[in-house]
Amino acid sequence: MRQFSYRALPMHVVFGAGALGDLAPEVRALGLERVLVISGASQARVAEQVSNDLGSLSAGVHAEAVMHVPVEAAQAAIGVARSSAADGLVAIGGGSTVGLAKAVARQLGIPVIAVPTSFAGSEMTSIWGETENGEKTTGRDPRVLPASVIYDPALVMSLPVHLAVTSGFNAIAHAVEGLYAPDASPVTSLMAVEGIRTFVGALPRIAADPDSPEPRSEALYAAWLCGSVLGATTMGLHHKLCHVLGGTFGLRHSETHTVLLPYVLAFNEPALEGELDTLRSATGFAEPAAGLRGLALDLGAPPNLWGLGLREGDIPHAVELVTASAYSNPRRPSAADLGDILLAAITGRRI
């Protein structure tokens, strides 16, 4: 008999062409008077323009977001928010930027308005993460959940194809693990299937015609769905491995997700039942792990973790960190299993 629990996250989502024009009304609707605009270096120009458009509502720009939210970067941003008397934050960028805004919100208790420029999905979650002394710590806190999210497809038009592909696979990973999460529900499963199916259709079209707005809009829609799944379910082995490889070994986030996902899914497939049939339907692949691996390679994604900087000699330490704390997964891996998964991903072994 069907049994589940589902909690809808309280946020306002605005999606569509020109949605960025709704930013000032969103700021006012939240009762905010001085918002600090946060971005990374690559989005600094957009952040400055947004700050100018906000006029007196802007407390300035802090364009210092970097991968994996080092605690030093978080403390610097907190200091800027305090000194500028900001009563809210506007995060314009991908997962690193939203992550930095969350670190400030967690410390100061001020709301975040997220304006995604990638397909990361962090904007739809109450998950925070910070890296200190080579270890990434994550958790959930309702204070970091963005109060509003503005999805404007125009903001992903400049995303290079290789980043669109890996950012998309990062989001697909949220949906894949959400399907077999212990707290999956009919709502999250429907969103996961639609998100995966939409990405699998949109990413090849982005690669074939990078200047076409329609597939990028579809991918941004899929990112919203997959991010919603991430926010509502418990992630498993794949995300655990990616956090370790990013926080401790400095591997680039979306590329690591892209390379690793098929190998973790291949490990989990023997423990999946109905979820595997669902994945076959969502991806269109009879063998989802191998199919996703092939699609990623066809779209020019990195072929292995070696190229991202991970070496075979790093495996024992990575395995030690992964096994140090509990996590949910449909199939419990041994240390040897973890080593084999990582070695396969380092060498790019065929699935």
C-alpha cells in the first residue's frame, strides 16, 4: 500500500522571458530596503547592472563567490553584508554564488532572492555547504532557503555549451538520486521524471544550436524541477562522493557530477526495481547508466576524473572520508566497492 510524506518548501518562483524585470517588485514584496548583490567573477557585469537597476534598493555588489564556499569566502561576504547594512541578498549565478548567499543568510538571518544563471538547482533547496581545512560540511537549515527565485532564460544564453552540459548533468543527478531516495514521494518522482526527460531532450539541442533560446529555456525549466527534487529528498552515495571530491580534492563541481553519476548509478542498478524501469522511461535508454555515460561523452563532457585532477593514490583517503559518516543509498557499498567506483571514474572505464 502506498505510503509517503511530502513537505512543500515555502518560496515564490517566477519563471519566464524577462522575469529579471520582476526583481525590484520581489525585493519590495519581501519588505527589503537594501539588498547586497552577490555573484562570482564571471557574472560581475550582470551583477553591477542589476545593482544599478535596483537603484536605492541596492547595498552594492560582492562578486567574490568561488567553488565549494570556502569558509574564508563566507566570512568575507558576511562582513560585507554587515558593513553595508544589507537586509537581504540577491544571488546572481550558479551553485557557488547561491551557496555563498546561503552562508551569509545562515549567519545573519536575512532572506535570499536567487537568480540562477546555470542549471545547478541549489536555489530550490535549504541545503548549505561550506569547506574548511579541506573538508566540505553540508546540512539543511530553513534560514538559507531562498524566499524568491527568478528564472529568466536570457541569463543562461551566455552559458558555454560545455558548462550547460555539465551543469545539466549535475541537475540530472539530483533527480536520479531523488527517485530512489528513502523519502521519495509521488510528487518528487513526477518532478524527477519530467526533469530528466526534459534535460535529455534539451542538452543535445543546446550543443547543436547554442544560440537557440528554446532549448535553453527548456533546460532551465528542467533545472527547476530537478532542484525541487533535491530540496525535498535525501541524496545518496553519488552526492556524498561529489562533496568529498570537491571539498577535499578541489574537483570542479558540475564536471565531477557528470563523470561520476553513471558509475554510481551502475553500482546501484542491481538494487533498483521499479525505479530502474522509471529511469528507462525517463532517459529513453534501456540501460540508463550506460546511456547517460554515452550521452555525456557525445556532448563533449569530460571522459574521466583523471582530467579533473583525481589520481589513483587519492582513492584511500576519499574512501576514508566517504565511510566516516552515514548516508542513504539503495545498495550499501563496501570500501572495496567505493574504491572500484572511483578507479572506474578515474580511468573512464566503459560501463
